[in-house]
Amino acid sequence: MSKPIIYMDHSATTPVDPRVVEAMLPYFTERFGNASSLHRLGREASQAMDDARQTVAEILSCHPHEIIFTSCGTESDNLALRGVALAQRARGRGNHIVTTAIEHHAVLHTAEDLRDRYGFDLTIVPVDRDGLVNPQAVAEALRDDTVLVSVMYANNEVGTIQPLAEIAAITRERGIPFHTDAVQAGGYLPLNVDDLGVDLLSLSAHKFYGPKGVGVLYVRSGTPLWPIQTGGGHERKRRAGTENIPYIVALATALRLAQEEREAETARLTALRDRLIAGIEARIPDVQLTGHRTQRLPGHASFIVRGVEAEGMLMGLDLEGICASSGSACTSGAQEPSHVLTAMGIPRRDAVGHLRLTLGRGTRPEDVDRVLDVLPGIVERLRAYAPSWA
Ligand code: PLP
């Protein structure tokens, strides 16, 4: 008989909340109109989108016109980086972009593409051992021709939360647009764009109990932005393509619910996370927490387990019904350390033993107990077979 599933991979994705499914379903069937149509079905769709935009704008504390709906977090990041960099250069503002070494590939590969294929200069700011960006290091990276700074809100692999407001104070003084990838933060951290000081912010619904394939880009009024997808005049000519009304309704509903329940859920998850971290540190020798101990996402626990490779741990946990993940991927039969762990100064031989356990709405105290019961045995068995460890 298969074991009941314990899902500890909420940073990868979350299940869609049934309340969100209920809100979105009518827009597939009886309210299926195209928001550009003038007839009643079109007006109904357009109204649903306006309401969703208003909901998101209230949560971000911005004007509804500053919200662009996209097809995912990756698209939001692409639109932010490419849209601002190209528009700024066309205005003669310069040719230099600044980002950090621990960004998700949606940002990092886009910045590198702008460098390699579009001729931008790129500075990649390093991080410390906890995965924290030093605002002073960002200040030192800025040049007179810097057109954009992008620093993520919270890291997907190690959970560290960045000091965005401090960085924003620096970029604002220099008049440089500041983007943050808030995809991991969306369901858990405050999103008031004025408090954060950001000019652009990316979100993705599937990280906060909405569906995959819908995102948001917030763009502060006055920020130069070229569209990267042209066609019709949708989203005030900033993102062409017939709007996905069911998913837009779902995103707004999911974000509202996540933010309404945020305080209580943060307290609950932080307590569970800390119990999981303390339990693993107490029961497994030679384990190191990765990311900042307190300045981290509420449900995020991640470790280096020395002497083992991630794949073995993930397979062992999977046999017990526990879904976990690792920042280090297995490519062509070899474990490849992630760029995030490498940037934090973790040596390759340790980085391959990265384990990420991310808790969420469905996680109960007994799930944490179960992981604490089975993980030490899995690690012990793997270490017994690792000649280098012996
Ligand atoms: N940015 C971060 C920090 C992420 O964790 C992810 C998804 O894992 C993305 C961007 C990409 O979002 P999406 O899956 O919606 O394209």
C-alpha cells in the first residue's frame, strides 16, 4: 500500500486552493467572453479583470494602471528586465544593468542574454555566506550609465529575504529603476511597493495557491518600459495577447486569500519550520542550515547534508511518501551544485548534498515529526555507502 503523501515542496509549487477554483470556474464556461468585446459577455469579462486588477493594486498599494497581467513569473521578470533596459537605452540613459549572483534563472539568464546578445554591460553583485546582498555592494556597482537594478525579494533555494528598502534608498537617490522578483515572497511577505521602494515587482500565482501560468508585473508610473510581446493593444500596449480571465480572477483571489491569512499562517509556519530545523540539526550530525537563520521565508528549511548526494535523499524520502527537493540538480548522471549555493561560498562537494523542505498550508506538526523520524535513517544509510564519507 502506498504511503500517504507529505508535500514539503511548496517553493516549487502549491496546490490550487478550492476557493480559488470556485472563483475561476465560471469564466471558463458561462462567462467566457473576450474582455475586448463590446457585447455583454465581453463587458462581464472586462469587469472581472478590472476587479482583479483593483484587488491586486490594493494589496500592492498602487494604482490599477500599474498592474500588468502576464503568463507567469518568468514572463514578468523578462518584461521587467528587457522592457526597462531597452527603453532606457533608447532614451540615451545608458547601457549597464546590475543584478545579483543568487537570482532565479528567469532574471539571471535574462540579464546574461541582454549582455551577450544585446550588448549591455552587466555587473553581478556577490552575496555573503547567508545569501544576503550587502546594499553597500549594490551602491558600489552603480555607474552613471546604470539603467536598471534587479534584486530578488526572497530566494527560492535557501529562503533568505533581502533588505530591499535599504537597496531602494540607494537606487532612488540615483534615479535608477529598481526591480524585484517577489515570486517566492508573494504569499508570505508584505507587498506594499512604496514601503519596499521598488519600481517593478514580479509575482506568480502558483506559488500562493493559484494556478500555474499566470503572473503579475507591477510597473511604477513613469518607469520607461518597452513591450517585449507586440500585437493588440492589451494591458495598455505593454503586453499584447487576449487576457486569460479565469486565471487572472484566480490570481487575484489567491493573492487576496494569502494576504488575508498571512499573519496567522506566518506564525504557524515559522514555528513548524524552526522545529524542523532544530530537529534535523539535533538528530543528524554534520548538517548545516543554508540561508539566513531568521531573515528567511516562514516555511523554508534548507540544509547541506555532508557526505551524501541530494538525489539519494530525495529518492529515500520519496519512498516514504515525502516530497522534497534540492537546489542542486542531477544532470547527465552527475549532481551539479546550484549557482546559489556556489555564490554563497559553499564548496562543490558540500553543495551536492543540498536538501530543501518547504512547508505550506497543508503541513501539520505530525508531518514534521514524520520527516524527523525517517530522515536520519536515510542519511545514515547513504553515508554508509559513501566511501569518501567513511
Ligand atoms: N522567480 C523565482 C524566485 C521563482 O522561484 C520562480 C519559480 O520557481 C520563478 C521566478 C518563475 O516563475 P514561473 O514558474 O511562474 O515562471
